[in-house]
Amino acid sequence: MAKDETVKSEMISDSDFETGEKQNLMPAVKFNNEIAQSEIMREVNKLPELESNLFFLSVAQLYQEHNHIVKFDSSQIKDVLNYQKHVTNKYWLNKLTKGFERLLSIKQKITRKNIQTGRESTTVVNLFRTATVYHDDLSVEIQVSPEFEYLFNDISNWTRFSLYKYVDIHSVYSKRLFVNLKQYRVVGHRTYGIEEFKEALSIPKSYKPGNIQQKVLDVVSEEMASVFFDFKITKNYLKGVRGRKLGGYTFSWRPEKNSQREIYANVEIQKTWALYSIRSSNYLSTKQKFRAIDRLRGQRLGTTEKNYKRHHPTTYFLEPEDENREKRSVFVRGSLEAIKHYKATELRTLIELYEDMNENGLLYTGDIEDLTIMEYRLLMMKIKSVQKKPENAEKINNNDGTLTSEILDFNNLGQKDLSEARLKAICKEAVKQQFGRKRRKIDHRLLEDKEEFWDDNKQ
């Protein structure tokens, strides 16, 4: 027994690999496109939801780490994976250990040919070399096998997506399709033959088109609406064949720009974008949109529709009411104090989304009030920045297109009334004037003639 213990100790102490500790978990998953068509992905497709989330969480941390041992805090794992169950440390330790044990079983065959001898060989190699969960602080270490470093380092052809978006998808088929479609995010469409589609999503070969519609596509159409703008499924029928025989499917969406930012460390911003994507979809019925929101929030189907029917919504995002949230709640209305801790870039990102909706006349009373609060908060951040360093004025004036840039000339702050009441009044008026501006340009009607737009009596 003593001999065994000595061996184990030597194995640990003799490691030549560097260890890099992640202070914050990386929210972006990025890997070589080769994974999607490999045995590795077929193995990943077999994993339950928690393990598949753990897999991509690990992949996100391994990017550009070569085959160093990567260490991260498991308490962060709960937050990133949105693991809501209240469990003991012992239970979580066991859950993590079993989860990483499943990940270590992911392997792929590597076939080589010796140039000198001409002999061919096939080696079975595990994707991950080691995975360790420490009992005391539940920290985690993971390392990729040297043979697979190229999948996560110095990549030229890659797939990238938000870890948070992946975690928010709950159906196994939707998760698999999401990973596949993200390879074509800037293309905006992907067509599959029927058998190719079954293979890509690991759908049982016995499934007929009716089974695929009911168990796969109905769910996919609702879940993908939160991650792809204007997501649409088109059925393709074979030509020159007697009868109406299904040949495959085309999935299309609004193409993303190469420069488009889609990954945010701030989860609330990402969820707000997801809700906006669902509500603005041109290919979902109202009932499907309600169900899509339920799926995004992981709640019972029908919950959002029930809340909507109970009272006319005061917010575009249809947040359910509870005793701790004011009726006019927006995405974080119950904790709007949280924006005090936002960086200027995070707050500006959220404001840009709200302003786009405001210009299209989509916001409700509560949303408009919240936009005013956020505009005021960003304005104060800019004013303080200029007061601290006057040279920042020109940079702020030209840095973004938010309303706060239009409200004040930051080069002449000393000549302005900067009282709280005055600034809030300016923000409120600016938001009001912006409301429905894009839509007004389209049909040229007066603002007062559009009942879906601003009406002081109605508000």
C-alpha cells in the first residue's frame, strides 16, 4: 500500500505542465471546425444536459492555453451553468466528479502511416488528459491531451458562440443544432438532407418526418428564436418524384456581421437580447413566442401566456410579477440598482438595445421609464469622467450614438445646469422624442395618430 502511495505522489510532483488559474470563467466558446464533423462531437451528443454544458464550459477555458493545466473555481460553474438546486458540497463534489469522468471518456481514433516503414496504425486517444476536482475548495483542473491541442489553439477555421446562450438552451436537439449552425453564423442559412440532418443531430434513424416535426422541429423553432434573429425552418421537397416527399430542411436567420459582438460577460444583457430576438421574430405565432420565452426561462410552458392574460403587460419583456418586483418591471427592474455596478460599456450596450426598440415604438411604460433611468446613469458617468479629465470631452462626444451624446455638449459643462432634476428631465424628454422615430419615417404619420406610439394620456 505504501508503495502505491509513493507512486501516486511521484506522478503528481513530477508533472512538467504549467498551471494557469482562471480568475473569471471565459464566456466565449471557440474551437476548430473539425470538431463538429468528428467522433468527438458524436460522443458529446450522447451527454446529458449538465455534462454537455460542462464540456463546452471546459472548452471555453482551454482556448489558447495549449496543453497547460487550467484551473478554475467550481462556485463559478454553478453561476455560469445556472445550476439552481440547493445542494451540499458533498453532493456537488460527487456531481462534478461524475460529470468530468464522463468528459474523460470522450475519445477519437487517430490513424497514422509511418513514412519509413509504410505501416499504418490506429491509436485511440482521449480528448482530455486529466480532470481534477479538489475536495476542500471544489476547484477544478482540466487539461487537453497534446494530440488535440490544435483544436483549441491558433485556429484558422473556427466555430464561436456564447457559453451562456448554449446553457440557456435545454433541448438536446436544439443544443446540437445550435453548435452546427454557429459555423454558418455570417452566412445566415444551412440546408440539410433528411439523412444528413439525422446524422448531425444524432436523431434515431427510425424517426419519420412526423416524429422529427413533433419531437425536434417544434421545439427547435422556439428555442432557436432566442439565439438567431428571424429564425426560420423551411421544408424542402424532392423534385421529379411522384407524390410530395420530404428531402430535407433549410434553416435560415438574419446573418451576423463578422464584427458583430454577440458574447457578453453580463448575463442580463444577453438575456435581454434573447427576449428581444423572440419578441421580434417574424416566423413565430404569438403562442409560440410565449412558449419560446418559457423555454428560455426554464419555466413551465404556458406561464408567460398566463401572466400576459392576467394583466396587460407594462413591459415589452413580459417579466412575471412577484411581490418583490414593481409592476412596471423590465428585465432587471426588481434589481435595477444593479446598473450602478455596470461598466460604461455594459450600460451603453444595454441602452443601445433599448434605444433601437424605442425608435421602433416597441417599448411599454415601464421599459420607457427604465430607459430614462439608464440614460441618466450613463450621462452621470460621462459627466464625472469629463470633470475628472476635461480632455475626455471630445472622446465622449464622438464615442457613441446614444441619446446621452446628444443631450449635452461635454466641452461646455461648466455653463450648464447639472442638477439632478434638470438632467433627469432632459433624459425623459430625449427618450420621449426618440420614441417611434424610425417608424414615423416609414409612414410619415404624425406621432399623435399612432395609437401604438407615445400617448401621454395613455401612459
